Amino acid sequence: MDLRILLATQELSRLEEMQTKDRWLLRASATWSIYVWSVLIKNMMKDRDHSMRFRLVHIGLGVISTSFAALTWKIASHKELPTT
């Protein structure tokens, strides 16, 4: 077997062996990030003390961060293995 294929197979096997506590830690981190950025976005929509450019930049950062958090949740939920 080609060495690259063997290494890739071992890497996939290792990735699939994510423990339940690691999954929950990733999910908690994603949840917290979504909560914090959602509150910030909501507050930025009402804010009149900062310029529109400042608010748009931070809303954009919030959208990007919540997207990463949603992706993190999806990865943590991928192919859960039974605990032994």
C-alpha cells in the first residue's frame, strides 16, 4: 500500500476517535461563541455611539465567528462513536 494512503487512513482513524468530552467541549465553545456574538450583533444594530463603518465591521466579524462556531458544532457532531 502506498505510504501516503496508509498515513491518510491512520489520520482519518485518529480523527474519528474524538472522545465524548472533547465533543462536548467543542459544542460548549461553539454555543458560547454564538451567544456572545449574537448579543454583540443585536447591540450593534441599536448602537448609535459608533460610526456605521465600525458597526458593519463588527457585525461582519460576528457573522464570520458564528459561522465558524456552527461549523465547529457540525464537526463535533460528525460520526459519534459509542462510548466504551
